[in-house]
Amino acid sequence: MKRFTRMVYKNPEEIVFGRAKFPVSQRWNIQFGAGYVVPEVKVAPQEGSEASKEKMTGECRNIAQSACERAVSIGLPTFMLEQEHVFQQTNNPEWAAECTQIQAEVLESYHDEYDIKVSLRQTPADIRLEERSPGLRGSDYDNKVEESLEACAANGASDICIESMGGKSVSDYGISRGDIKATLFGIGVLGSIDMEYVWDRIVNICKKYDCRPGGDTDCAQANTAMFMAGGLLDKDIAHTTAALARAMGAARSLVAVECGAIGPLKDCGYENPIVKAISGVPIATEGKNAVCAHSDLMGNLIAGVTDVWSNESVYHRQEMGGTTPEVWLQATGFEAALMNTALQTETAETLRDIYTLTDKYRDPQALILAYDNAYRIGEAIINYGKDPYLRSRAAALEAGKIINEASEAGKLYLTRFERDSLDSALKVLEELPMDADQFTDECLRIYTRKVAEFDPKSYEL
Amino acid sequence: MSYVEELESQLDQNFIAIRYNVEMEGPAIKPESDPDVQNILPKEEPYKSIATGVLYGDMEATLNGVKEGLEEDLSPIDIINNGLMKGMDAVSALYTKGFYFLPDLMLSGDSMMEGVKECEKVLGHKSETKATTVSFVAEGDPHDIGKNLVVMFLRANGYDAIDLGRDVPTEEVINAVEEYKPIFVTGTALMTTTMTVFPKVVEELEKKGLKVPALGCGGGSVRKDFVESFPMSVYGVEAYHTPKLADSILKDKKTWKELRKEYSEIVGEFVPEYA
Amino acid sequence: MKNKFGIAIDIGTSGIRAQALDLESSQVISTSITLRHPLPGANVVDHLHFAIEVGRDTAHDLLIEAINKVIESLNIDLGSVDRLAVCGNPIQLSLFHNIEIRDLAYWGEHALERLQVTPPSRDATITLPGEMGLKVNEKAEIFIPPAIKHEIGADALAMLVKSGVLEKQGIYLVSDFGTNAEIALIIDGEVYTCSAAAGPAIEGQMIEKGRLASPGAICDLELTDYGWKTLILDDDLMVRDGDVVDASNGKIISTSTDKIISTGITGTGVIAAFSLGLNTGLISIPKIKSDDHRIHLQDEIYLTEKDIFNIGKALGAFRAAHLTLAEEAGVLLDDIDAVYMAGASGFYVDALKSLDIGQIPPSSREIYQMGNTSLSLARDLVLDPALLDKLQTIAGQMRSKHIMLATSQTFEKIYSLELSLYDQGMPFWMYNEWLGRYGYQKIPPKESHPKIHRIFERDIPELGEEGLHIVKVGSLLEAEFEGCTECLTCIKNCPENAITMEDGVIMLRTDLCLGTACQRCVLACPEKVFKYGEFLKAEENNNS
């Protein structure tokens, strides 16, 4: 298997939104990372629509229809529609097939009529349950995920993605208890192992169809840390600790690319700027136009090097300005227009820098994702590129170093809680063994006992 | 030129993002960077590293600094006053601000005392202190956490606090008072069975004509009304009040009656027990 | 043929509990308890101090008088009693047995040397009612179980034996949460013990509206969507639903169908309030964030910030004791296989809340709430006399080490962290950092799915067909003081309403009086004529 041991970008200045080293082309004449930013809209089906297949397909059609209608009525040259599956869609692959097909038909009709560049992304839900035998691999749920992925690919999805959950049992334990070792084991080791399993499969499916393997996100782990960290005044877990989890998540999400995912990487992967710096694939990100879904502390910064600008998710309903697919596509569409104007006028780097500086010193989690810092974490990862454990550890240590430097320079002051959490986490990380097997053995001993849901068999350990 | 130099340097963060958590709690700067500590810490070496060693409760660094100073033929008195005590002053400042807690004080206090011992070896006698005090735990009582804190606070404030330990017979207390001529005696007890020794100690002191204020301190059962039920004694509420009481005895010649009356004023804060 | 009876007695710091047993059928017939100890004082050291001040015999007599009252109320023919067994801590058993107590009153050698005290044997003994002054069949035998060592009493032996951990491989923590908590850590049969002076707050005493586990006491609280629901003990000590209230102002949100009135709050109730307060943000140590800085429960029962601080210090003593034991024994709290909670407080407390606030280690996976093991061992002894020798053998062979917390450097360091936490508001993560700096283990993370085993419905599992009697104990002592101006200052200063006055005669209820530890009546007297000792002289005159 391919592992990244060199940076595709030679220096961070080269990385900017709308341009990727390895652009992606899809049907309906759309490209990603090819000099323009694509706005994305994603809308969750109304509650109740999961009651029957008919309701669900109707719902999906309406979402696609609304989005297309608004796109042409405000003059968007391009957009991506993503459908993230609810449980029933994935658990019934024929639902996945029909929903995809109906959305593809809507998009194609608009493409045919207006020549608008469109993309349909389908993201089946990772409904596998580690705590239920036989675990993550080979269970009925696992098979349903595979069948649904294939159903999407076969029925008109431009690309397929997933938010895989491998390692979540242990990382949740680590994140909620401030046990950085468990966090590292859950994300860096278990997460990376499961990614290989999931992504080899997706890439193989995509080979059979005109469908691209998109990307994964560490939503289940690093985003859990980010949400628990909350706002500036929340103290459930330190924002410095959440920043370390994010850096680890980059080493883990990179595995999808190493397995053959080509991007754009999935929108809620806040670690994507790091993965882009290493691998050169286009990425989707979300920030200030995803406030309908959640609050983050890097709403502009995360746009700095994006290729697809997303709203994350919103329920399908009526707002004053229209239905949610209309409203939120308009929001992401106008932001993309701003970025595209900058690209056209050769001021993209300036806009990127302004985006970055609005949030760089808002929070440690934002700081480490500023493109120059993301690049540094990327370098730390490729230095140990062949070893998933060591590279996620290195990523976290580098993130800690970046925070410490900013703090010493007086640019980002930390509270005592953030400071001490960071210091103790870094101390633990520094003292960890340099041998992956030794680390894995130690962790298996501890966490099989402590985390009831954790099942080493799910990772072939 | 990267954006960091070009753009970042022009920014006033206050117009962009304010870290209210840091605004509310204060930044986690190193203790030595605290502005008050900066004012207290000496600027010149080796005093600076000695004081910093005490500030961090780092015994090895403190002793290394002290030894270095002694090798350079600096006066042991100067090392104590300009190095060790300055470090302790800085610790007290952070404690008052709520940045340091009891364990910080204990660790720093230990480093300071070891440093003083090292200086006294060269000096050949005990170093000069503000005054001497005597502390004991009542006979039959092992609970000495309170007494240890009192001794630590006194030493940190430049007093020679004689520590008689725990389970101290009355006779031994009287002998110590005769020998050391302290400005006051502190007694602590946690158990109701042992606190009854306090009036006996006072009685014995009076018999010998030793007029020293006695500070009665202690846990659950020792109360103000009990302590004030016999003469010469003053009820101590918090261990950190002790040096202030000591200062007022030393400088303002306060009597035990005045201490009882002006307790809150002397320690400079509202004390519910004396309200 | 007449039935033969046995009586099991537990003398606790907070009261006496006794059960009558039918020796033929081994059935419990009746149960009687007192809600106070007959000697003045809020903790066992107060009892000890009182006994030393007034003389051992007087204290012994007061205790026996109370026990006689209790066993009389058992409603059996006391002439047909064959066996009694008495269990409790060494101080209570020594007071009962009327043997030397001063060795338990002072630590170190100086006081004992000066007083020429020789510690007595506290081995298993059989004595007779006549010698003790108990009014039962004079040929009955009284069984007193052995202490394990000087510092570890029969009460500790009871909880160890009843938990069954002595024969098991593994690491176990066994504690009796009383005013003075007995805590034992057992590692493959090797026992490390300590006793933590948690303070009376844990039993609801020294809490403004606090009281012992008794009818009408709030013993637990539940968080509902609308407010805090009180759980109250009824006349049979069963837990009943009380009202749901808004804890920040006491407004009743819904009234209970049981219409039960609360008269006070137990230590476990305070612990529940502490836990809910922390979880809901109503408490931010050391402050209560309501308008009047109080937590309000039904029927105008409330808690103050001082109450919270007192309970905090008690819980701090437990946590520091657990850590000290684990450090001394060289094990991790995280590796403890099961936790056993003995005693009424350890029974009525919601174990999940105990885990939340540090009364038991947060990593506890298996939690057993055993109830009153002291009474239960006494019951076993009454039914099986041969057990007495077995207990002596167990006590003699036990590999045990007692850790004196007051002299332990480890405890001193950790307890100073607890004080920083509860008194100065040191954040908890900093507490953990400090443990690390000292080279100690950190507080383990919280177990997400602890298993709680509570086998019975009450701390005393079976009350018998005659049910529960609550016996009022304590004597009314009288005294007259020359020079008394009847200004009533003593009465006003008494925190327990133990003093009354009629025609210049002052009357003192020993069961309510806090004893020699308090003495507010004596200290407050403006004429300095209130002499506590006068009451006891009067008592002696009555007896003679």
C-alpha cells in the first residue's frame, strides 16, 4: 500500500482555495481543484420521511429540485449536492439505489437544460456496531454498508464518501476522560486500521462504475473532541486537547487517499487542509456557512484552502428565504463566488490570508489549521509516513509545538486549564514507545478491559 | 515575505477575535512572568536563579544557586535575604492572587528552608530572623497538618519557627518557651480529648511568669469561645493569618487582648468568626 | 416449651440497634433502634472524652441504661434470653464492657506514659449480664467479638467478614462510612486499613437541617425534568417519594402522592444535593449560586454553603484516605475489582452519586451496598456461638497493616490538595496535576457502567414480624447553679435545644447534648456559674 513520505506541495504558500495539485474530473463537466471553488449543499430528509421508501425518494427528489432551481435562479455556474444517508437508506440498499437515481435524474436534467456543472455526492451512513458481534467486519450491517455504497455508485452518484467510525469506542473514552493515550490509540491506530478496510472496498467498488472515491472524515473522533470542547467558555475538555486530536485525525484521514480516494475529501473533515498539504487532492470544508449544523471557532480560516465549500447539514424545511436547500446553497454559492472572484483577479492568496487571519488566534484548534501550520503538521506526518501510529503521534506533538510557539510569542494566550492539559498530554505523548507493536500491545491490555464496546477482533488485532 | 510578517503584524486582534476565557481567567503565563512576581524577583544572578528555584519549588535548582553564590563568596545573609526570601515573597504574592495553592507553598517552603540551612552551615550559626516562635501539637494528638502549615507560613515570612512536633507534653512546651523566648506560642489539636491541654499550658506559663500570647488553632473541636475561655490565648482562624499576627506583635506590640479585639483588622480581611 | 431468645446489638456512634431472634427458628422477631447515642457528643471521640471526664463507670452506666431500654422494647420475655452478642467499634465495645478506654483517647507515648495506661486485651470475650448490668436472664451469655488489632476494631472485622473478601483473590475496597470511616483495602487477602475522621457531617450532624437516618429524613434526591425530587424515609425506614421542588428557591413543582413530610436531611441526602448541585451548576465550589446562597428542598429544609463545605471536607477525607491506602499498598485505585459499602450511610446513599463526588473511587466497577454489617455479625454470633472462636482465629491470623493517616506524609500531601479544592477553589484538573507531581497515581477516570448490588431494601434487612420500634434514650439530668440569674443565655446558645429551665432548675437531655466538645452553655454563661460537671454529680447521687 502507498504511504505518503513526501509532501506534494513544496511550500505552504502554494496552497490556496480552488486549486489542487491533483484536480478531479467528474461527469456533467465538473472539475474540483481546477481553478474554481464549488459550493456544496447538503440537506437532511425531514423527520418522518424514513417511514417508507416512497416518502424518502420523494424527499430526496424535492431536495435536489429545490437546490437546482435556486442555483439557476441566482446564477451559480456550478454546485455539488450531497446526500448523507439516514440509517434506513443504508440499511435498505434498494432505497439507496432509488434515492440516488432520482437525484441524478434531477441534476442531469438541469445540466442538460442550463449546462450547469453539477455533482452528486452520496454518503451512506456507517451503521456498523463494534459492540455487537461480529463487530465492524463481516456483520449484516457491514454488508449493508457495502451494498449501499455500490447501489449509489451504480445508480448515478458522481462520487461516494463515508464517515467511518473505526476506533470511536476507544477515542470517545480517551476524549471524554482526558486520556490522550486512548485518544491516540483510537484515532491513530484503530482509526487508521479500519480506514484501510473501509477504503479498499470503496475504491474497488468505484473501479466498476463511473463514480469517484471521494474521501472520509474524522467526524466520529476529532469532531467529537471539537464539539465537546465547545465554545471558549466551555470546560468539558480543553481546546488544546481537541487540537491534538485534530492533528491525529489528519494522519488517520490520509489513509483514504493512500487507499485510492481522490477527493474532494469530505466536508466535515476539519483536518482536510493538512491532508491537502500532504497529498495535493482537492478538499471540501465547512465553516461559517455551516452554522445551521454546528458552531466552530474557525468559520473563515477553514475556507482558506478549500475546493468545495459546504453547509454541512440542515433539516429539510421552510425558512423565510425559501426552503433550506435553496437558502443554504445560496449562502455557500455567494461565498464561493467571492473566492472565485479572487481567483480570477489573482488576489486569491490575499483573500486566503485574510480568511486565515480572522480566526488564526481565536482558538488553538484554529491555529493549527492555518495553512502554514497545517503544512508543518503535514511534514511531521510524512516524516513517519510509513507508520500510522508514529505519524499520528508526531502530528499531535507538532500541533503542541505550534500552540506553544504562538503562546510564547504572546499571540495566543492559553488559560491555565488549556495550558496544563496541553503540557500533561504532551508529556504523555513524548514518553510513548517508538515502536508501534509495543504501543498497540500496551493499549490492548489496558483498553480491552476499560472500554466495554472495544473489540480488538474488529481490527484484526 | 509570508503573510505572517506582512499582514499579521498589522492586526489589532481586539477587532477580530477576543479570547474571553483568557480575559476572564487570566493567561496561563509562567509564574515568573507574572507582573507582580517580576517586581519582586531580583534581576542579578545568582539571586535570580535562587529566587526562581524557590518560586518553582525546585530544590535542586535552589541549592545549586545557593552553592554557586557561596562559592563566589557572596554573604550567606545576602543569599537568604536577596535570593531565598525574595522567592518566597513571590510565592506569597501568587498565593494571595489565587494562582498558587497550599501544595505550591509547601514545596517552595521546603526549598527555601534547605537553602537557608546551606547558608547557615557557612555562617556557622543561625541566620538572623525577625523573631522566634514556638509551635506544638497537643500531647496525645497526632494531627499536625495545621501546625505544619503554621510553621511553614511563619518561616516563609522570615520568622524562626521552632517546631516541637506532635504529642508534645506540656512540660516540654514550657521548657521551649524558657529556652527560645518566642514572641508567641501556637498550639494545635484536632481531638476533643487533647485540646483540654491548652488551658493547662497557659496556666503553667503564667505560673512561671512567661507572658507570651498563645495562639490556639485546630480542627473541628477547637472553637473561638473555648480558646477565649482562658487568658493569654487568641483563636487563630486560618494558618496564613499567623505571620500577620506575628508582625503585629513584633512591630505594633499588640497584646493578646488587642489581638482578640482587632483580629480582622490585623489580618486584613473579613473573618466571620470575629464578626 | 418456652421459646429461647437471642439478642443482637450494634452500638454505633449514632445510635444503638438491637434485634430479638428466635433461637429455634433463627427468625428475627423484632427490631429496636435509637436515633442518638445516649452519651453526649457528635462523634466517637466526644463519647470518649465525655467518659474520661465523668469517669468510665458513669459513661458505662448511661450506655447500659439505654441498652436496657432498647432491649425492653423488643417485646420478648427477657428472662428467656440465652445469648446476646454486641458489636461496634473498640471505643463503644470498651464502654460497654467497662474496660480501659484511655489508650484509645491519646496518640503517641507521652500522654499514656504520664497517665500510666496499659492497653487492655480486646480479644473475643464472653461475659455475663450481671457483670454488665443488663436486665436479662442472668445466666445468658454475652458475646463480644475481637478487635483485629489495637486500631482495628470488631466493627472493621464485621465488614471484612461479611463482605467475604478475606478469602478471595483480587483487590477490594471495603468501607463503613460513618463519622469515623473505617476503610480497608484487601489485596489477595492482605489487609491495609485506616480510619478517616470524616466528621459528623457525613451522618447529617453539623449540618444545619441535618439528622440521622430516621423517619421523615430526606435520604436521597433525584433529578427530574422539572426539579429535584426528594426521597424520604417513612416510619418503617422505607424510601418514599417526596415532592418535586425547584432547588434554587424551594417552590413546590409537584406534590407527592404519599404526602410525606420531611423533617430534616441525612448525610446521604446532603451528598445527593452536593452531587446534583454540581451536575446542574447550582453549586460551584465553594459557592451555591442561588439568590440566598442556599439549596431549598421540601418543607423548608435547606442547605447552606457551610453545609456544603462541611460535606466537602468529609468527602475529601475519604478520597485522600483511598489514595493513601492505594499508594501504601502499591496498587492502583483503577485496579480495584469491587467496592463494598457498609453501614447505614453506605447503604442509603445513591452509589452513583458517591462515585460522582469521590466518596468511592470513580473507577469502581462492582459496588456492593451491604447495610449494617456490625448488627449482622452480632446476629450471626447469636445464632452460631462457635463463630466467636473462628473470629478470634481470623483476627489473629490476619495479615494486616494499619496506616495512621494523621502521621502519613502521603495523606498530608493529598489532604492539603483536598483543602485547596474545597476551601480555595483549586480546579480539579490541577488537583490531578499535583498528584502527578508528587509521584502518586492520578484519580482514575469514571467507570461508565458500574454495577450496583443492593441486596436488601433497608440497611437492616429484616425487621421481624413485630416491626421496628424507635426508642428514645438519654436521661434528663438536673442541676442548680448558685448565682444563676436565669438569664437563659445558656439555653439560647445551645445548638441542639438540649437545655430547659424550670423554677431555677436546669435540665439537660444527654441524648441531644453535644457534650464536652461543645460546652457553649458553659462558655456563654455571663456569670460563669454554669458547671457542666454538676449534672453528672446529680446523676451519681440518683444512682447511689
